[in-house]
Amino acid sequence: MTLRSYLKTFALLLALACVSACGSSLFIRRTVYVQDGDVLRLREPVRAKVWVKVEGEWEPSTVTLPEGWYALHLPKSDTEPR
């Protein structure tokens, strides 16, 4: 093999490595730790399982929280479902 063919092969492998590294980062999800007391704003609608207080009793339910709503942690008190 000549030097020119080695350079072409190297350039092709380098291009493939760059494309695969950039392309795969689009599909990687990150996990971010949010401490108690921090406020979150929803980026997209979220379907969630929740507890709803009905006539003084806690009942399980599901809701869809719309984009733009804020979510935060309530301190433990009578807000607990047990």
C-alpha cells in the first residue's frame, strides 16, 4: 500500500469516528439529581401517578401535568397519603 492509500483509509476512519461520536450523543439521556426543596419546571407534558385527597381520604389517581407547570417537594406533614 502506498502512503496515499494509508492517508485515505485514516481520513475515512477518522470521519466515521467523528460522525458516530456526534450522532450517538443525540440518543444519550442524562440523569440529573435534584435535591429536596429545588423547584422544577416541566419541559413537556408528563403523565404521572398521584395521590388525591378526596373527603379527607387519599386515593390513587393519574394526571397529565402540562408543559410549563412547576413541580416541587412538599415537606412531610398531613400531605402524606398514609
